[in-house]
Amino acid sequence: MTNLSADQALSSTSSRSAYEAALGRLRDASGAYYADGDSPMDDAAYDQLRLAVLAWEAEHPEETAADSPTGQVGDGAAPAGDVAHTTRLLSLDNVFNPDGLLSWGESLQRRLGKAPAGGFTVEPKLDGAAVAARYRAGRLVQIITRGDGSTGEDVSHVIGQIEGLPERLPVPATFEVRGEVLFTQEQFETANAVRTAHGAQVFANPRNGTAGTLRAKDRPYRLMMTFWTYGAVELDGESFLPAGATHAETLAAVARAGVRTTADTPVGLHVVASLAEAQQRVDEIAALRAGLPFGIDGVVIKVNDAAEQEAAGLGSRFPYFAVAFKLPAVERQTVLEDVVWEVGRTGVLAPTAVLAPVLIDGSTVTRATLHNPADIRRRDLHLGDTVTVYKAGDIIPRVQAAVVALRPAGATEVPLPEACPQCGGEINKTQERWRCAQGAACALPALIEYAAGREMLDIDGLGRTYVKALVDAGDVTDVADLFTLSPDQLTTASGSAKRGAKLAEQIEAAKARPLSRVVCALGILGTGRSISRRIARHFGTMDAVRRADALAMQAVDGIGPEKAPVIVEQIAALAPVIDKLAAAGVNMSEPQEAAAAQESGPLAGKVVVVTGKMTGALEGQGRDAMNALIEKAGGRAGSSVSPKTAILVSAPSASGKPSSKAVKAAELGVEVLTPEAFAELVADYLS
């Protein structure tokens, strides 16, 4: 089976025979998903194919197949099981844009004969598997899949494997909760590690893994999952819910009884008065999506008032009082065409997946992260595999797993390098992250180019071509050799006396850079611009840095007990290079005003996070430059908004929608400043 693009899906149902073929693909994909959780079609392709089928059926109602899956819960493929649901457990209809949400609202108003008076609830659409869980006298006694909506399968064997669905409650209540079981990202990684250890195939994605885990009974291991309630009904005629409880009040009652609800997610549950407010909340949740510890594929908007829900009624497949606003896909399937290996500045061999182009989260993805050789083998990746790729927000895309059912005949495992791809030398394979046996020496050109960069020594004009020429000639064997180069050597490397003279001037100027930049230019593993600045400002001089032991190094903000001895060991190993730098006249101290700013600067003691493209006086300032400015003014640069964050510097987006960091800041009460306002705050530190 092959995936279809949106255009292919829409054009594929232009005839009766194409329509029937599309129905077959829908049934096959749903059947595979419900059989073992391993669907050969990703959600986005499935949605597009299903929309195309629905469009054809709308245009040709007289030719619609009587057994069309589009009118059935689970598209007719979910095993019905033999346990009757207390009340029907239906799926949700979907909309894909603001216009679709408004159309749903108009349809709802027609059914009610008026606009809903009780408002709407807005909550995340969790990307897992729907179940009903029954409690009797405070004890969890049964878990049932959704099945066909009327009956489901008994999967009570997973009791004890689901966080948020406790086996016993603190109250002797009898009721049934409906909700979503899923793997959080952490649980998903753990599950795949456990499966690999038992010789099983890794899951393609968390959603499919959840479906397979719920139905599996004979595995020699147990995998933990997580549950959130999105509804509840009374059981055995016993009163549990408050009379006439709204949806929000129902979930509050469930939470009081001790079961986790969607209101407990980082997104929460919000009650709004209008669909306009609901749309605003959808946009905010979409912005938060990348930072969530689990997958969501949309946002659920639901009539809050129970009487209005009943008046709106139910269809054969979904209720009319609720709808799912589907978000753009952050997970797609595409073909793994190749894997390329590069050597980083510390000698680590880094693999990158080369992919057939695929649209994910609004951008075309052709490359994705692969962690290391051991991870490639754990995921059983073959060249030519159809693989699941995940991307959200600014996160670099990553390959999650292969869809083994789509593996082409004769596909070979991703080849692992036998020799260093850069120097051809031996590889150190003692750890999961392989390294060239020469270490940083192998990556010397990359390290020198890094050291000469704008945020380090700022040697303008010393780019990759000239660095390679200097290294190949043997003129540069470490970063200190840059400061002993003659004009003739620079002229030869650059091919021009004028360029050579200019480079010589730039190198001479680089000798005066502050200690923090020198420390960063050394390329110490586990440090970057921020940590280098903190080391330099904490110790003040290179001599003090070299005297520090692991315990003293831990006193630097951001350096813990694991990183400290590694940094100390590397500084000791770099002693000859540091001595050469000092002998060449390179500055080995940090300006006193930098240390003073830590105590008296306008950002002293504050964590500051920056998001968006800077404007005004800060226009053109990248992330490293902004982090340097923050620390220069006494603050600490953070990467994500948390309760420790004091200020968020947020530039408005082109779309006008708030960023995920801005939404989080508003929720936590963090001060948000525009780039212009922040520039005024740190005006004395702008250069």
C-alpha cells in the first residue's frame, strides 16, 4: 500500500472504480491499525483519502456503497467485541479550519433552534485509543475498547499498566469514565527499548503502539501507558454525577474521585462563551503542541450544558454537540533514501536521514535526525523503508521507526561506517555515540571554523575554504596556531596578498577577545557560548579556570556533577594549546564589568527567554547574540518558559498568533516584553 498526497487522494476518486478502490484502502488501513496497531498509512494521508471518499459520496449519493466505512464508528474495522457499552461510545466528526468550525456552529444552532447559552468547552484531542473504564465501589473492574460504539473488547488485562487510571479510588464510587489511553513520549521510548530487548519490532509511533498494547495479552513484558478522562456516565443505576452537570462539572467530579481528566493536562480544559473564543483557544493550544509530553492531533470543542447536549443529539457515528478541530500533521510517513555521516567538532560521528520530501507541520522535510548507530539498529532501519517522521514547531525532525509492512523486497540494513567518514581512520565504538579515534583532531577543520566564528573569536573572513587550506598545508594543528600564522601563510591560503593582510589584521584583533570567547573557541565537550561565559565570569582568569577541580567547577551555574569532571579533564588535556595561546598574546581574563553585572545589572538573578525574530534596536541579533546580551546584563539565558523564568522577550509573529512560549508565559504570569522594551531595559549594555 502506498501513501497518497492530498491532491492524489482527491483525484483518485474520480470514477466508481476509483471510489471502490479507495474504500478498499480505507478498510485495509483501518483493519491493520485495529489488528496490531501497525497501520501502513499515516493519519494525514488517511484523513485526505477519507475526505475524498466523502466528497465523492456527497456528489453521488445514489452510488454510495451500502457498507461504506465512512458511516461507521472506527470506519467499520474496529473489533466489536462482546461487551455492551453502558451508552454508545462514539467518535467525533472533524473540521480542519476556522470556516469548518463556523459551519459546525451554524449546524448546531439549527439543531438547537438558538445559539448555545451554556458556552463551549475546549480541550486537547489526545492522540491515542478511546476506552471506557468501569469503577465499582471505588475499584477498577473493567476496561473496554470503543469497538463499534455499541460493544467493545474487554481489555481488563491492562489494569495496572495505565497511569491516571488507578486500580482503587479514595472514595467508594461507582461510575464509568470515557477517555483516551496513550503513550507519552517518554513511555513510548521506554516501550521501544523494552520491545527491542525482547527481540520485538519497535512501534512505528505512539498511537499505533497504544492500540497494539491494549489488545496484546501474551507478551512477556508490561508497558506503561497513560489515561485522561474526557467524559463519564453513571453505572448500574447508581448516582455519581451532580444533577444536570455540565461537561466541565462532570470532569471536576471525576477528578475529585481520583481519576485523571483532560483538565489535568498541560493544555487544560477551558470554558468559553463563543466559537470565536474557542478558535482563539485552538490557536493557543496549537502553539503549545510542540512542548507537550504526549501527542495531540487536534482540539475538541464541545457544548458545555448537558440539556443542550441532549437537545443537539447523536448521529450514527458521532455526537452533534461536539467536534474535533484537526491540527496540521506533525507526523508523516515517507521513504528513507539514504543515511549520511558527518564528524562533529568533538569527533562524534553524527548520522542524518535523507528522506523523500514530505510536508510536515507546514514545511517540506528532506532530512531528519538519527541518534547513533545503536539507535539505528534498535529501530531496525533499512534503506528504502517507509519510515515515520515526527516534527513539531521548531523541533528538528526525527525518524521514529520503520513501517515494516511496507518494506520493499531486498531492502538492506542501513550500513554503518567501518572507518571515519572524514579522515578514513579508526572509529572508537566503545560507546553508543561512536567517535573518530583521533577525537577532535579529526574534526580539526570544523573546530577551527567554529573557533573563528562571529560568536567566538570573530575572525572575519576566515571561512571553510581558507581553514581547509591552512589545515591541509599543516600550518594549523590547533586553534592556537591561528595566532602564529605569518602574512605569507595567510596569503597562500587565501590566494591573495590583500586578503592575507586583512586576515592578519582580524587575527591580531582577536587576541583581545574576552576570556569567555577563548574558552568557547577551545571546543570543550559539553560547553557552548552560555556555559563558557559562566565559566569565565565565575573564575575571572584562565589560570583560575585551570586550577579548578571538579567540585569547584560545579559551582558554575549550569554545570552539574556529571559534566564538571569531564570539563576539568578536557581543560587539563588542552594545557599545551592554552599555553600556546598565552604565549601568542591572547587575552586570558574576563572584563571586570562582566562579573559586576552579575550582581548589579538590570537582569541580575533573572532567567530570560527569547523567542521570535528581533526588531528595533535588536534587529538582526541571533540567539547567541541575545544570550550574550542577557548574560552581559547580569541575567541567565533560558531555552524554555518555566516557573523560574522572569522575562520573556517575544517578537510578534507574522501571522499574529501567539507563540507557544508566549502562551506558556501568560499561563505562568511571566513578564512579556517586546524587543523594543527589552532593548530599553538593557540599553547600557548594547554595543
